[in-house]
Amino acid sequence: MPQDVSFLLPFRTRTNPEADRARARHLGRAADLGLVRGERAMRRYRDWLLPELAAAAYPDARGADLDLVTDAVCLGFPLDDQFDRPSRAQPELAARLSTELAAIPYRAPGARLLLDLPVTRACADVWRRAAEGMSPSWRERAAGNLTRFFRARLHQAHNRCLGVRLDEKSYLALRRRAAGTAPCFDLIERAGHFEVPPAAYWSPEVRTMTRCAGDVVLLCNDVHAMEREAARGNPHNLPLIRQRALGCSRAEAVAQVGAMVAGRAELFETVADGIPRLHGGWRLAPSGAAAVARYLDGLRSWMAANQRWGAASSRYASGGADLPGDEAAHRPGGPGRLTGPVAGPAPPAPHGRPAPVV
């Protein structure tokens, strides 16, 4: 079974001493906000082990910082599945939700939501907390990554509706945006209260390492989720794409994707070995060099935590395909219905810079 597949990553999984506290707090919050409704749904949600993933992915986060990243990571996965389920992938509904979520970082703090649902209220709260204390350039980058994530989810919903089957190159280009790793990696800086200097962050070397880390996460998840996605008829899964394109067995496709994971991890470490020699060219102060090191350590923590989580979470287990919670928390027409005059077409896509934090 693909969930039993282990990837021998050269990264250490660390623990967070506040994991239990953050888990209890988040589960209570998810119920209070209406994101998860009913004891049966809550049991399923607990078994997904999402707070455990967040705690291990951000092992140095404490207090309110750990609470923030836990809420953000845990919100991302159920939201991700709202676009994945075929019965919920109607493009017009997905477009309205995607557009509202993408607009949140660009609105003034406290502005009224045009699509008032538990999930949009939760996303607005997470963004408000994430943006606090961060520079305008970080907020602009993070807002852009969120927008690309939501638009990619909409793209996938359209593909499912139209029966589009992507080749490997097109799939990976879309999956890198739709996996949500970029917003999660932005939170490495936010949780640690630092920012990578732009000269380093946008360098080819750090960009390569960030992409390698994102690929490791999404490829591991594709392997762990393969049987679930096959049962759901979801074509957005690399082992299934390889099996179809190459005419190989699923076991062979899994082995091939596993080799890709190993290659990305090896490239990450190879590039990392040369990073200290680049500090001078980037004109980094000691604090900037430390920020780069902390960011790369954060990427390592994410890769290690995700691999361990994917093998243990019931999200990818047999019978774990049903979403936890109530669909009404995530789509128009339920108890969390639209407010105001926007029961019609979706508002225009956001443009410009994120609103300042006041």
C-alpha cells in the first residue's frame, strides 16, 4: 500500500514541546468556528493528524506563533479538498470561493467579506495574524503565493469538470502551485520572526532549494495519496499519470516517483553545501546569513515532518477519502451563506499590493 512507502530522506524529524497544547487549542477552535461539525467529523479530523504535522514542520515555533501556523496548515488541507471532490468541483462555485480567498490579503484590515463563510472568516483571521510584524515585501510575496495557490485549485477543479488529463510536465507545473507549499514555506519566516534578505531569497540557489523542498513534499504526498485518488477518479496524481503514460505497473510508478524524491533531496543538500560561500556575493550581514540558515533548516523540517505525517495520517488511509466537517462551512448556499449584494457573479480578481497592516 502506498501509504506504507518510506522515503529515506537525509533530514531529521524534530519534536515541538508545545504540540499537545497547540493541538487541543486548534481542535477547539475548529469546532467553535464551524469548520468541523459533529463528533463523527471531529474524530475523522483528529485522525488526520494535521496539528501534529504543523508542530513538527515548525519545531521552534512557540505560543501564538505555533497557534498561527497550526491554524494555517490545518485550514489548508480541508480547503484543498473542497476543490478536489468531484461533487464539489462545479467551476462557478469553485471560482467564487477561490476569488474571495485570493482577495483577502489585498483588502484593508477589517473589511467586510463578500463571501461570508466559516472558511473565509478563518482565512481572513489567519492572514491578519500572519501579516503582523512582517515587511511590505514579505506581505506582497506571501499574498502572491496565496493567490497562485487558490487559482491553481480552481484550475484543477476545471480540469476535473472537463475531464482534462495532463501530461507530466503540465501536471508538475500546476501541482507546484496547487500543493500549497509556497504559503507554508513563507510561514517559516513568520513563525521565526525573521526575513531572508531579498538578494539571497531570490538567488538561483535558494530558489532551487525551495523548489526541491516543495517537490519532495508534493511527490511524497502523491505517493501516499495514490490509492485514494485512484478511487476518487482524480487524475491529478503523478504515479497515476506515469502509470497511464508509460504503461507500467503502479508499483513501478511509485518506485520512479520515489527516485525523483531522492534526487530532489540530494540536490537540496548539494546546493546547501555551497551556500556559505555565497554570503559575500549577497553582501549579507551576520543577521542575514543567520536568516538564510534558519530558512533552509525550516525547509528541512518541512520535508521530514511531511514524510512522517503522510505515512501515519488517516487522510491517505483506506476509507479516509471522505472530508471531515460540513460542506456548508466551505461553499455558498449552506448556513454560512453569502452576505450583502454578491449572490451573483464572483467579484473581480485582486490586483495590486496587499493592504497595509494597521
